Amino acid sequence: MGETAVFTGAGVLRGARASGPIVIATIPFGLVAGIAAQGQGLSLTDAVLMSVIVFAGSAQLLVLAAWTHPAPILAASFAAFVVNLRLALMGPVLAPWLDRLRGWRLWGSLFFLTDQNWALSVTDMRSGGRDAAFLMGSGLTLWVVWVSGTALGHLVGATLHPSPGHPLFFAALAVFVAMLVGMWRGYGDAMPWMVAALVAVGVAWLLPGTSWHIIAGALAGSLAGALRDRYRDGPDVAVDQSIPGDRA
Amino acid sequence: MTGLTLGIDAPTLAVIIGMALATYACRAGGYWLFRQIRPTPFMRTLLGYVPGTLFAAYVVPALVRGGLQQWVGAAAAVAAMLAMRSLSAAIFAGTAAAWAVWQFG
């Protein structure tokens, strides 16, 4: 095995295949984004364009739910930033892959970074995957489904209105729950996860409708874990071997 | 509401571009900042904890906010994931269980 991560067409295909299950769970949300856009009077072109270049489900739904006339430029941009700030925390975790990329491969891959394909990529990287194109392949697949779902939702928006409590929407949470199970590395994760959960619940209660609770929870939990590992004889969760120490 | 419209509304276009720039700044900015520094071993250990804690911070408040449907669905997803180690099986089991509660609960 060489030291370098690679970026191949085979990696794109592998990422695309791996994203099958999460694609199914993304369809209802694409539909809802289209329905919401149609309901606020956005044209089909505008609704599709939003999904094409923003490609961020929770931010789009949040902004569309609070849409005003005239269109809320500053408020919407700020909301998108606040809701998506968690993505800033995700990129560095994939550094072992991304550090080897440059140009469009690097900055293009980052465009396709979402919660779901990031989790798939982290899992692949930790089990020894070295092909960084996995991120773009899985993200591209999600993007196609997201955009098609939005278009379809806009077209059927007037006739179809699934209620917010419909269990179809639970599919997205089921994805996150299942992925969380896959991220368990051993008992050393228990304390950091509990810290993350407690802080997140508290911050979510204080600042509803943002993603600050995700950032605060992740930072508090990770810090607790890293500090615990430093101030005792031996860490019982080994330092993540998938994050090499040979950065240039 | 409006029927099938294909036009582009200028203020709406500005909102979409603003959202796209803000979102890409998050996606690329975090890694861009990280690329400027030389991470210490402590930072690498910390980053190793980010995936699990971030998803815990995502899932737990959503469950706390949710009701029986979410709890039963989450339990089914965890059980299926542990038993089969398959993402699709877990999503299917979780959603089916949530659906059952919704239908008969």
C-alpha cells in the first residue's frame, strides 16, 4: 500500500454505489424542498437552481419556510451560513484524503460535501479506503437525486402535501442513527458522545432553528475525549490511524 | 398558487446566489483554514472524535424533541444496524417501525 490517496473514476463509481441507501432517504426531502418552493411562489427554474447551487437540505427548507416578499437576501444568506457551519468542521476530518488533492478535484469535492456522504467517506477512510474520489462520487449521486426530487416536488406541489409528521421524513433521522452506530470505535467513545449529546440538547433548547447545537456538541465532546486521552497513561481509543502524521 | 412558471426572478436569484456562497464558504472554508496550519497530535486526536460526537449532537436533540414514533424508529434502526451492519437494512427497519407507530400507535 502506498502513502498517497488517489482520485480515480473507479473511486467515483464506488462512492456512487455506496450512496444507494442514503439516496432513498433523500428523495422525500427533495420533494419537500420542491413543494415548499412552489408554495412560496418560486418558479420551477428558481427552485431547481437553488437545489443545484446551494445543495443543502436543512438550510433550504429553513429559508423557504420563512420566505418573505421581497426575497430576503441577507437573512437567507446568514441563515444558510449558520445552518451549514457544521460542514466547516467536517472537511478537516477528511484531511488524509483532501491533503493530496489540488485544483478542481479538491474544491469540487468540497462542493459535494454533505452530512451523509461525509459519514460514508469517513467510514470508508477508516477502513483503509484511499480513493478520495469516493467523496465526489457519493456527493454527485446525492446531488442528482436532490435536484430531481426538487423538480418533481415543484411539479406535483399543488396536489401532494405530506404532513410534517409523516414517517417518510423519519428516514432522514434513521440514516443518522444508523451512521452513528457505525461510528462507534469502542468504550472510549462513550464519555465524549455523552458530553456531545448533553451539550447539544442544552444549546438546541437555547438556540432553536440553528445548527449551533451540532457544532457546540461536537466540539465539546471531541475536546473532552482528546483531553481525557492526553491526561492519562494510555488512551483506550488509539489515535486515529487513518489520520496520518505526515502532512507536508 | 402560481402554475408552472419558468422565469427567473432577480431578487430570488440574488437570494439563491447568496445562500450558495454562504454554504460553499462553510464547505470549503473549514478545510481551507485547516490547510493553513500544521495540526498537532492533540488536534488529530480531537478530529478523530468529531464524526461520532457530531452525529450524536445531531441525533440526540432530534430524538428529545420527537415522540414515540422517533424513539421506536431509532431503536429499530440501531438494532438492525447492530444485527446486520447494513445501512439500507437499518434505514428500512427504522422507517418501517416509525410507520407502524404512526399507523397503529
